[in-house]
Amino acid sequence: MATRVQWAGMGLDLRTGRPAPEAVGRAVEQVLAEGRFRERARALGAEFAEYRPFDTIAEPVETLGRSDG
């Protein structure tokens, strides 16, 4: 998961399943200090907001319901 977060530009991969508390603290400080992470998170948030998953699901279900009648 961390690799994907880093790939997406929204965080860092500490490359361990059990990072030391100090490493986590440094990573948090870096992510909060560097605006590139915030900018990328906002951009992805805006992209996700365009998706309407329930509409996507409802459309074929409604179509099936109409063909049964």
C-alpha cells in the first residue's frame, strides 16, 4: 500500500512493515512540510469527486428491472 501512496505522490514509503516511531515522525514532518503532497492529494480528491459510483451501479440494475416487467 505504501508503495502505491508514494507512486501517487501523496506520501512516503518507509519500506518496512514496522517502521520505528522516529522514522514515522520524520515522514509525517516531511509530508506536512512539502506542499507537493498536499497538492497531489487535492488533485486526486477532485478527480475522485467526479465519480458517481452509485449512479454507475444503479443504471444497469434499473435497466434489468425494466426488462423483467
